[in-house]
Amino acid sequence: MSEKKTLHICHLYYDILNLYGDNGNIRTMQKRLEWRGMESKVTRLSFGEVDRSEEYDIIFIGGGQDFEQEILVKDLFEYKADWLKGEIEKGTVILAICGGYQMLGKYYEAADGTKVDFLGGIDVYTTASDKRMIGNFIYEYEKEDGETFQIAGFENHNGQTWLGEGVKPMGKIVKGYGNNGEDGTEGARYKNVFATYSHGPLLPKNAQIADELLGIAYERKYGEKLPPLEREMEDAALQDAIRQIS
């Protein structure tokens, strides 16, 4: 009997960055693998050293409040920076939500001009806004082959994120604020990093983007396409949510 194909998922700072049900992103990836007859292994990492011998196919970083991000900065630089930058550059699939998204960038600048340095793994930076960007939102995602589809989520941030050279937006805003409420972009794509302000959580609401991440990770590991899985019920629920938000 052949061994089941498995994707190894790392849930980074699982006990701190866990707002708005974002842990549901892990459960969705697990279930969509299980329904394909595959397995998942989830390793939960918090403070301290990273076992560099572990090979991860997907890394997930959730959202947190500002003070929680500040708590994590010391650990990030002391134990995680080189490892996480290496994972980004070698093409590991990374999903980062809100605070996790900001932490992958270069810095956060507060209203008084104070800067908190972050990882610098992707060329983005965030500045404080006097306006809270909150509510359900919709953005349009474009696949590598040019196919587009809409993503629905919930955003709640007063940081305005700006993209630098070599970083593409994850999508174009249809309804809501997105990265900064000004340039019509949402999220960031660099190599296989998927960064977004979309809480909710993202993947249970949007099966197509869940399969996009799983598909990239699966093909990198096994050299073949991820087997298809129907999502008729999930897509119908998404379209209903989009109608309500619109």
C-alpha cells in the first residue's frame, strides 16, 4: 500500500496571532487535503528556536493587535528572521494575514513618527492612518494564467501598507479599502507569499484561493498537479456573501 501524500504546514505564532477565527485557515487546508485522500501534518511554532531540519510546504501567520506584534519583534529577529527570509526566497508557500502581513514587511511607522522594524522579507512598509479601515470587502485576484476570481473577507486595520519594487498586489479592490484605501490594491504577492488584510477567516470563505495555495505547495513537493476537488457548495456560499457585501 503506497504512503499517502502529505503536506507539512507550519502555524507560526499560533498562540499570539490568532484574531477573527484565522485558525480556520489551517482547518480548511487540512480538510481540503483530507477530502482528496491526502494527509496534513501541522507544526505549531511560538517563541524560541526553529528546528532547521524540518521541511515545511506551507507557513501560515495570522493576525494580531499592535501590542502583540511588538511583543513578537524580539523573538522574530533573534530566532526566526534568517529562517523565514530563507523560506520566502526558496519559494515556500506563505499565507500571512493582517498583522502577519505587516510583519513580513520592512517596518511600521506610527503616527508620531516612531518606527518598529519588521522582517524585511518582502518590500512593503506600513504607516499609521488616522482612519480605521473596517468592514467586509471584496477584491479580485488574478492567477498566473490570467484567470480572475473574486475574494470576500473582513478587514480591520488602521495601518496603510505600501508596496515596493518587485511586489505585486494580491488583488484589486472591488469594495472596501484594501492596502491603504487610496491606490485600489489589496495584499501582496512576492514569489509564493500570499499576504492580505482578509480576516474572516480567508480560506473557509474562499475555497478557490485555498486550492491555489495547496496546489502550488503540492506541485513544488510532488512535481504534479493537485487533484481537483469540487467546490460547488463553497462557491455558492461565497457568491451569496459577495451579493450581500456589494
